[in-house]
Amino acid sequence: MQVLNFGSMNIDTVFSVSHAASAGESLSVPDPEIHAGGKGLNQSIAAARAGAEVFHAGRVGGDGAFLLDLLRCNGIDVSCVVPDSSLRSGGAIIQVEPEGRNTMLIYGGANRRLDEGQIGSTLSRFGSGDILMLQNETNLTQTILCRAAEKGMYTIYNPSPITTEIFTMPYERVDLLIVNEDEAAALAGGSFVPQETLLRLHQLCPNTIVFTLGQRGSCAFFRDETYFQEIFPVNAVDTTGAGDTFAGYIAAALARGEDLPAALRTASAASAIAVTKHGAAVSIPTLSEVEAFLKSRNAQAASRHVPHAGS
Ligand code: RIB
């Protein structure tokens, strides 16, 4: 089963700050670090490091050759990426606080210049049973999702970051929705109240939903059952890309036929390792690192199955 990720590739300019600058405040900071990033690129790298056969599709500007090199170095097929030297690549300005929390400005650049021709020619190479991964940093996400679903691809959508576009997606065509608390609350139209938000989201997306709940772990809701996975406690230095690591690991686990509870456990361990390192793509562990970590943390991070009333 192949994984096609139609997603963003960003140049991340990362500032280490004592606290995120607020309105009207000027902060003097050390020189920034430049990293490869973008939710799409990070998720592709995570899926590839987790062992999946990954194809990345998207658009990159004249300044983005190193983004393609990094994808290639991770064994990812980039023949569906269109390089356009007349454009600037997408990017993010990221402030990282000492305890790892981040604040971002994201600009779309080449990521938002996808066109119907590229979507048609890319999807013609994939078919029923292949996996499509999609986030919300490119244009034409609705077109990509619908065309992939029509072909019988298994669709995974991560509505991140939150923009008005996420409210008009045809969620009935999403096979697996991966959301954090803010995304879940936005889609459910209120603040995050676990059971209530879950039920509202399930009305919107009747298939599988995975929630990432920060310090409270993650949970999967499918076939009227809920599975919880606690976090693996670590010292976080930078949470950038942790959600992408999680999503890529989930996709790879499903591609190799693992069930969702097992996928949640591997993905939680992978994102726990990622937050102990700086940067987004560079912090994503390989499957063997994750397996070694899981062995060393065997007794930690319980998972539990909660059958629903009446089931
Ligand atoms: O999820 C982390 C990513 O979000 C960063 O790499 C940044 O580029 C933004 O897309």
C-alpha cells in the first residue's frame, strides 16, 4: 500500500525566545535557525521513517531545493513535486519558548499554487487501497480529497492549521480525521468538551477520528469504540512538528496493516521522542529508534479500550 502525501513544504525560520512576543513588544533574540518544515513535508518524513513507501506531491519555489533533497534522502519519491523557480517556497516564522511551546506565522508561497493539472496527473498514478494524506497548508484541498475518494483511496485529513477552508471540507469523504483539541473544538463549533466534542465531530465525520490531546495523550474513535493512549513522559524542548510526527506514524502503521490501538502507541512514542529535539523534520525519529524507546518504556503509557454503552 503506497502513501501519497499532497502537502506543504516550508522553510522554517526558528527563533528561540524567553516568551512569545506579544502585541507592541520587541524582543532581541539570538540568530534564528533555518530548518526544513511544513506540515506536509514533516508528515511525509515521519511516514517514511516509520517504514512506509511515500510519494510527496506539492509545489516548491526556487529557494526550496534543500527541501526536496531532504525528502529524497529519506527515500521519498518527489516526482510529483513541481519546482517553480519563479515562486518563493512556503515558510513559517516560529518562536519557541524554553519549555518547548511554539507560536507561528505561516505563509503559503508555492504551496498555494497547486493546480488541477497537477492534481489530475498525480492522482492518475494511485488507485484503490492507496493512502492519501492531506493537511490544510495548500490550496485545492477539497478537490484533492474528493478525487482521491472517488478513486477509492483511503483518505487521511489533518485540518491544520485552522482556516476557513476546514469548515467546508466534505468530511463524509474522510476515512480518518486527525485533530488536536483546538481543531476539534473549531469544527464542533464550541470549546473542547471531550465527549460532547467527539459526538459532534462524529456527526460531521462518520468514519474514524483520532484526537491528539497534548499532555492527556491521544484517543481514537472508530466502529463505536474508543481507545485511549497516555503520553510517554519526556523533557520537551520543542513541540514543533510533534503532531506531524504522530500523523505520519499513524499513516505508516495503517499502511502496513497495524490496528489503530497499536498505531496510537507507536505514534505516541514517536512524537514523545520528537519533542525532546529541536526543529520539526530533523526531530522525527526512525522506526528502530521508536521500537528501542518502546522497549525501554515498556510499563509506561497505558492504553485502554472503552466500549460504548450498549455495545
Ligand atoms: O507542524 C509544524 C509545521 O507547521 C512547521 O514545520 C511549520 O512549517 C508549519 O507548517
